[in-house]
Amino acid sequence: MTATSRIEASDTPELTQVFLISNLLVCSMLWATSMLFIKLSGDLNPFVLAAMRGLIGATSLVLWFAAVRKGILPRRRDWLTWIFLGTFNGWLPNVLLAFALTQITTASAAMIQASSPLIVAVLAHWFFTEEKLTPRRLGGVLVGFAGMGILIGPAAFPESGVSGSGALAMVATALSYAIANVFVRTVRHADPARLALGQQFCSAIPATTLALVLSGPTAFAAVGDHLAPLIALGVVSTALPILFFMRLIKRAGPTRASMVGYLMPLWTAILAVLFLGEHIGAREILGGLVVLAGVALVSFSGRLRRAG
């Protein structure tokens, strides 16, 4: 057992639970604001939005590193890790999310993204011996995917009004986040803050390049009109939560860290109703509850009681 793959052995069970719960609450609340700020950013090109999110997030972290007098230059082998995380936890899901939110509501998107812990559980089963699926956790995965069927199934019928492309983009977003979540577990002896910084750099550069190549410089013309929500997206919804989340993964492991997805739909739904005037229908509520029930079965499988 290493300090980078387990909650530190010196932690008491009480401190372990306080650390886990407080970080989950902070991460989920901050990340839940991302969909609100994306919606408030208007009809910006998804690649431009992902580029600005990465650039502002990276700049925020550079300023934080400067304030605490930590070096920002990559060390040996850092680049490969940063590029991987910048892709699967950065520009790729950011573009997919921005596109999905042009097709479906924020509440529906958050409920589909809540399936990410289920995907993490399946991937972790194959890559980590201590993360094997027990019968209860396997049942939770099956229940969760049944909830996904309730949320996405109607997209197969054109008259349902549910965007199939938007729903599939959110499934791809959840998969991308899950891959990055599991990958971080394999990175040993890394500073979580440096992982967060490198991820943002390697998210901003490809997203900016793709935006310029695919849409041209004129695609950035509308950025000035949406600067306030973009700054909030880069700082509040990206830089801050990723610092907390990287530390959480390194200390608690991918399965427990992915419980952030269990809490996000609640905060997102509240924000969508209060600030965007969205309506949440019975199907979304039912599907979301079934997904979250599956996540609960997977996540609360006795590991917290054994941790520490």
C-alpha cells in the first residue's frame, strides 16, 4: 500500500471520512456550476469555449503556483501524463459537454454524467485487484445502467423530443472522465496540484489549436461578450475543483473520488431551476434516481468503513 494509491495510513477513520465528505461536497458544488456558466456563455463554438476554459483555468493555477512559490515547469515524464489528462479530463469532455448542452437541458446532462462512477467501477475492476466488483457492486452497475436507459432510451424515437446526439455526447463525456479518473490512480508520487496544472495546459493548447483550425480566429470574436461567465467557468468551475479532485483521487482512490458524480446532479438541477428556468420532468427524475441508486450501491459498499 502506498500513500499515492490509498488514504494515508496515519489518518484516523474519523479524519478519513471528514476529508472525503468535505472534498466531495466542495468538488461537486464547484463542478456543478460549470453547466450553468456554459449555458450563460451563449452560443459560443464548443472548441472556443473549451479553449477559454482551459486557458483561464491554466492561468488561474499559474497565479496560484506563483503565490505559493512553486515551480511550474514540467519534470521528466510529466508531459505524457499531462497530455493524457489534458485530453481525457480536459479539452475532449469540455467540447463534448459544450456541444451536449446545445442539445439537451443541464439537468438531463448532469444526470447522464452521473453514470461516470459506474464506468469507473467497471474499469477499476479490470485494472486494480483491490477494486474488484462484488455481487452488490455489480448489481449497482446494472441498476445504474438501467437508469441510463430511462434517460437516453426515448432518444431512439424522433417524436420524443430527446436529442440522441446530445445524450450520446454526454455518455462520451462520462466515459472520458472515467478513463482519466482511473488513469490518475496509476500515476505514482505525483503532486496533485502539478497534475491539475499540467492538465489545464494540455487542455487549453489542443482546444485552442482545434478552434483556430476548424473555425478560424473569428470564432473568438464573441468571447468579449461573455467574459464574466467564461472567467467564472475557468476559475470557479475548473481550476478550484480540479485541485481538490486530484488530491482526492490520490488519497482515496478512483471509485470513492468518483462519488462526486453522485452529488453533482442535485446541485446542477437546483441551479438550472433557479437560474435557467428549466423544468425537470418525471422521466428525468425517475432516470436520475435510478442512476444515483446504482451509484450508491457501487460507492457505499463498505470501503469507507474499512478505509484507514
